[in-house]
Amino acid sequence: MLRWKAGRSDNRAHWAFAPGAHGGTVTALDENAEVLLNPNAYRAPRTVRALDPARDAEFQPTLDSVEPIAAELPAVEPDPDDDTREIPRVPAEDEEDTAAVVPQQPEPATRPKTKKNHPIVPSWEDVLLGVRSQRG
């Protein structure tokens, strides 16, 4: 037998055990035990009884039930010397002027190829035959 609580519910599950050569078998005796053994089995949902309105008569405020409080903001007069509201407009330049202003990037100088300091890898024949060839 197994007992557990889920919310306000006290649940119980009962099984029958039959000993056997490989440890034995368990058989579910009630619905809760069967659900625990096979959670994919279909089970119709339980009905929920109505709550007692006198017992749960506490007032629970919601956003709809509370009157909104109107906040008054002080009136602000705009400053006549304030010119930060408009973005200054810059006239567009001609494409010809833009090309003349942009300097040409100098081409990077090519470096002379140098011999790298990697060891010479022998060919597979040299490795197989154990011969050192004279390379490079």
C-alpha cells in the first residue's frame, strides 16, 4: 500500500505481490495503483465538487473591482528657445564631390615568399622502406 497527499486529497494505491523465480510480480488492486504502473492508460477525469460559498467568502480584490486613482501631472510650458525638438537637416552632397573627397586606399605591399620552418614530411615509400631521401 502507498499513501500520498496532493493538495487536499489523500490518495492510496494498493497492489498484490506474488513471489516468483525472477523476483515476483505485482498486480494493481485499484485505479490509482494501475495508473502508477501504467501512466499512459486512459483515465476519465474526476469530477470536482462545488465549493461551499459561505466557507470561501473572503473578498479577493481584482483590478476591475478597484477604482483607478487619477494622477495629475503638472502642466509644463514649452520653452520657446528650446530647439532640441527638430533634427537639423544637412543638405545631400553630390556623388561627384563624394568620390573626390574619399582617398584611394594604397594597395598592400606583397611580401616576398619565405621558406617556412616546417619539417619535411617523408613520402610513404620512404617510411615503408625505412630510407631517408635527400630532399630540399
